[in-house]
Amino acid sequence: MNGGHYVEISHLDVIYDVTKGVFSPKQLVHAVNDVSFTIEAGETFGLVGESGCGKSSLGRAIVGINKPRSGDIRINGQDVTHLHGRSLHDFRREVQMIFQDPYASLNPRMTIGEILSEPMVIHGLHRSPGAREERVTELLRTVGLKPDHVRRYPHEFSGGQRQRISIARTLAVNPRFIICDEPISALDVSIQAQIINLLKQIQKERNIAYLFIAHDIGMVKHISDRIGVMYLGHLVEVGDSSEVYFHPLHPYTKALLSAIPISDPDVGKSRKRIILEGEIPSPLNPPAGCPFSTRCPLADEACRRMPKMQQFGSHQVACHHVNQSV
Ligand SMILES: Nc1ncnc2c1ncn2[C@@H]1O[C@H](COP(=O)(O)OP(=O)(O)OP(=O)(O)O)[C@@H](O)[C@H]1O
Ligand SMILES: [Mg+2]
């Protein structure tokens, strides 16, 4: 049963069948491979890893866009992979997702007022038109837009403003958990900080849990309480945000972090630049054993076996070569 965690993901697998024709050999992409982690109420869990490692597939599985092949997703102690009827309806209110592309995620033919009212109608909230109008005005104010924006259409806004509208839309149903899938990567650098600050402020006011997906581990560190690092469908390290950032244990996390400048002089001095050799293997044909073994400077015979996630201090790491004494 649930050990008191708000979100509990256990042994989750997401597989895509990309077989070309009926007579071709079966081709499966194992996008999420035996992933387990937890998120507490009101917490931000940052998920990082290179393009194609399975971050969006994981996020989409949690909101139910992708059906997981196997594994458990529990929210508030309830298995959400087989919901229907009333409980599915309630789940869709509690868990929301913000997407990378604020252009594609808003219906161009609806006004902002309609876009923000629609989820309230679907979920039977603020039943009278007057109450909905009041709530729309309040939502626009929350995300820093003006009440007279209600009659405008999405194309009349900038990218940053559109992302604010997407955020307002997710807030319309009072969610307790929002999956943010690279919500700022399509935006101008100057706007990114504003959106991040907005998300943090909303979280503080409403105690919402975030799964925050991004490439940039520096930014993820800034916003997250804990961080998970993914490689080729696997979660390879999980820990408190500063711990993972300043004292990474998995060789892949070390390599990821070695590529970015660190302002802390003590950490900066001791950190060697690690250049990873070779390409990320194809998820259609992953290496046997440890997924990182083909590029890992520490790889040896032992790495032909899949390493299990183990606790090292406050970190969990899947590597045969992390020293027990760290
Ligand atoms: N609908 C799909 N059908 C088939 N394969 C898919 C599908 N969506 C994703 N994949 C494959 O699954 C793997 C993981 O993709 P995913 O989009 O989850 O990665 P990501 O970590 O979100 O990458 P990015 O950082 O580029 O957004 C990739 O190999 C990708 O090509
Ligand atoms: Mg993605």
C-alpha cells in the first residue's frame, strides 16, 4: 500500500510499438523502463535528462495520455491507471499538465474567457455564468494578465502570455498536482524567469505538487526540492536537489553536471570536465545490463547486470560502482 507519499510511481514501463509493417519484425521503443519514485504533497520533483530519455513519456503516462505497459501509479493512495466513471473525473481535476508549446496547447478558435471557463463547465465548478466570469477574472489576475483580455484570442498574445493562459487554465480546476513538461523552453530567456517565479508563487499559495521536466539541470535545481536523473528510459539517480547538484554520485549525473559552470568555488575546483564518448544508444536497441555502460568511464564486467537502485546517504543511485562509504 501507499507509504504515505502523495504520488508513488512503482516499476513503471512505457513501451511504443513502432513496427513498420505487418510483416516486419516487431520494433519496440522502451521509453520508460522500470521507473520508481515518489513525490510529496506540495513538493517539486525535477526530472532531467537528455532529449529522448523518456521524460515526456513518463509525464504523459502519469496524466493518462499514454497507457503504461506495466507498473503502478498511485496518487493519494489510489491506483490511477485503471480509473473510470466518477473517480476518473475527479482524477482529471486533481492532476493537470502544462505543455512545452503554448501555441499548440490552446484552441485558436476560442476566446481566453472560453478557454478558462471550459474546464469549470466540464467539472461542474462555479455553475452560474456570473460565478465563472468572476473566477476567470481572478485567474487572469493570478497569472498577471488583465481582466479585459477575456475577449481576445490566443494569437493576440505573446508566447509568454500564452503560457500564462495555459497555467491559468490548469489552475481553473484547483489541481493538487501539475506536471510541467518543459513549460519555459519555447520562451525567450527574459520571460523564462517570470514564468518560473509565477509557478513557484502559485505553488506556495496553493500547496501544489509539481513534476517539473527540463533539460537544464541548473534551472531544475533552482526550482526543485528533489531531482531525478533519467538516462535511456531509466531513472539513474534521485536525491535532494542540492545534494544531486553539488555532490552527484552516478557517473552519468557527474558527466551532465561537469558540462555546466558552477559558481561555488569549492565545488567548481574539484569538478573535472567529463566528456562522454559515443552516442546515446538507440532505445530500439539498448545495451544489455546497465544502460549507461557503453559510455561510462567506470564500466566493467559487473555492468553487464542491470544495477538496482540503492540508497547512498540521501541519494538513490543505480550503479555498481558507487562506493558504499560515500
Ligand atoms: N508517440 C510515440 N511513438 C513512438 N515513439 C515515441 C513516441 N513518443 C516518444 N517516442 C520515443 O520514445 C523515446 C522517449 O521520448 P520522450 O518524448 O519521452 O523523450 P523526452 O525525454 O521527453 O525528450 P525531449 O527532451 O526531446 O522532449 C524516444 O526514443 C522517442 O523517439
Ligand atoms: Mg519531452
